[in-house]
Amino acid sequence: MYTKVEGGADPPSEYPKDPPPSPATDTGPDKLELRVFRTADQIEELRVPILPRCFEFSELVAATGNLKSCALDYFYGGHLEDGQVVAVKRLKQDSGAQEFLTQVFIVSQLNHPNIVKLIGYCTYGDDRYVVYELMPLGSLRDHLHDLPPNKEPLDWNTRMKIAEGVARGLEYLHKMNPPVIYRFISSSNILLGEGYHSKLSDVGVERFCPTHAMTEYGYHTPEDLLVGEISVKSDVYSFGVLLLELVTGRKAIDIERCHGEQLLVAWACWLLTYESKVMHTCMADPLLQDRYPLISLYQALSLASQCLNSQAEHRPPIEYIVDKVSQLASQTYGSKTATA
């Protein structure tokens, strides 16, 4: 059930409906056609003849220094001969070669500023590798949790900018035909580029990644845990968890905290039942040191509460989330809009 958060807007009685799927078209065996909804009333057709680059194993060894003993599901940075900076990841081996190549081809056609670009692949014996653009600032988790004493925490404006990027990446996937369900939102899977530009990682190849074999428990939806049901609203729920992480600075699951505070969603939803400014202000990350616009804090908690609705059909669509989180990102700390 939706919880009214003081300072947040009431949820609409009915969210806008998702746009109807476009009719299938026959593009012939030599073309892959992806239909991408840019807006609710505009569809852009992409005919993609470009193939992902097939790397020789020796090229990747030269680029990274050594891959022969690299661990599964870890990124290894390197420079190609043309100077391009890339990240190489070794995947697990229990999938068929044709299945892997087909998935890599499809994923390489995804083109959005908030999705990590897959450049190419490599097969070497039974080993399989994927090559991505390098995200120099690492994962969101590296900048949000367990910070060393000399590391500056993320400020409010940066956190909301990161949330906006994640929402826009999800919107792109959900508006494809058929919709692509990401399923694996977590602070570990959101990678950051220059200026803390956020991108979704491992889109489409998560099934080949050992750490994605089970979605991190703290991001699971109730319906997934109960009956294994997955939909685009599963991503919406997980986004709500991520938004809570950004606001509170807490991990989705933290077994080092006292009983009752180990599960972020359970702890936050309990506090959100209280219509109290004091209670909600206490949820903000202490590392922010009160440097955030109060109205934006209440609005962010309101949006997270809507995303975490236990009933999937009552969670907002991704377009609504993008609109709201974009407003949050525009309300920078210290601005007249933010403090009004």
C-alpha cells in the first residue's frame, strides 16, 4: 500500500498506460530490426547491420596484460592497439556457443547513453569474454558504501543525477519491442563514467555472469520471491530500493546492523508509515551532513515508496519515474526551487 510521505505529492489515481506494442514486421534474414519507443507517440525503427567485433584472445591478453588466470565476472581494464580503453570480462562456460553469440549480437545493438556499450567478444576454447567500454569511476557501490576515511562521499546533487541516469536507461529498455527487463539493478551493477554519469552494466548478458545467477536478495520483489513472477514492474521495485540506497547511504542488506535494520526496505517502509518530518529527515545519509534540499528529500522518499508497492500493478510506470527523478535532479542543493 502506498504510504503518504510528508512533502511528497500524492500518487495519481491512475498512471498513464504503457504504449501498445507495434506490429511485427518482416525485415528479412539479413537484418535485425529493433523498435525503440522514444516517446509515447513516436517510434523509431533501427535497422542494424553492424556486427560486434570478434577479438582474438591474443589481442585481449596484450590489452590487459594477462587474462589466463582472471576470475569470472570481474572487469579487467586495458588499451587496444588503436588506443581505445576497454574493460574485459570473463563469463561462465555453461551456455552453448551459438546462444552466447546470438545474445552478444543482440546486446551489441543497444545504443543509449545510460547503458554500458558492448564493443565485442572473444571465444577461446571453452572460455568466453565480452569487451565493454571502460567506466573509469567503477561502480556506484564503490562510492556509496564502506568509504575509506579519505574518500569524499557523493553529494545530494550527484546522487539524484545518478538516479536519473538509471531511470533513463530502464526507460529505453522498457520501451523496446518486446520490452527488455533488466532484473539486476543494484549499486554493484550501476557503473559510473566521467562526471558520475551512470550506466546499466551487463544488459542482456547477465545470465552468463555468475554473480547474477541469483538477484541480490535485497532487491527482489515480493512476487518474485513468492511465485517467481518477473515483469517491467520488477525493475521499478528494484529502482525503489536503489533510490533508498542513494538517499540513506545504507546497503540493501547489511547484516552488521542491529535486528530490524538489516533489510533496507523493511526498515524504510516502517519509518515511512510515520507522517513526520523529523522521522523522514533522520533517514538521510549522515554523510550528507544535512546538505540537501528538504523538499527533494521528501519527494525522493515519496517516489521510492510508490516504487516499493507490494502490488506490482500499483507501481508507477517508468515514464512517471523518469519525470519525477528528473525534477529531483534539477532541484540542486541551494537553488531557490529546491528550498521553496
